[in-house]
Amino acid sequence: MSFIFTNHKTGENIKSDDSQNYDELLALLRKMTTPKNTLITTLPSGIGLDFEVQEDGELWIEFYGGEPSGAFVTMAEAEEVVKRAFQGINKNIKNSYADLISEWEY
């Protein structure tokens, strides 16, 4: 798994090219509270998840692997997406996550 976490407000920048630590990724995700924070990941399942906090505080997620998809999510939904993606759920993104995300932007 690889990831890049950036907090544009504080200048914090964390990068890993070989982490396999699910808890570390969740800890970084939970730091996504400030606008323009970003977390870009490639998970062991092959799916890529990119997160960004918007100016209004909403959390945006983009899925890569198969058909690109994006939606606004809550932190709880984002955590569940990461959990499932770690478990290898990466086929037919919109169907696999339909119980969490009902409104897709694309």
C-alpha cells in the first residue's frame, strides 16, 4: 500500500510507499478535518482511494480501479470504505458501496 497525506494548513506531509498498516491509514483518514487536506492511497486490493476535505468541510472521495467514481461522504462512511477496500472489495464500485453511498457525483 502506498499513501500520501498532506495538511496544507500546517504543512504536514507524510508519504509511504510500502506500508501495510490499516490502523495507520485510518489514523490519517481521521485527521481529515481541515479544508484542503488530502489523502491519496493505493491499497493492497488494487483500488485507489483519494480523499479531500472541501472548503465547506465536506469529505470528498474518489475511487480508482475499474470505473472512476466520486462522492461526498461522512467520516464513518469513509472509514467503512477503507475497511472494505482493504478486504479486497474493488469490483463494480457503485454496487459494492451502494449501501454506504446513495448519491454519486460521477
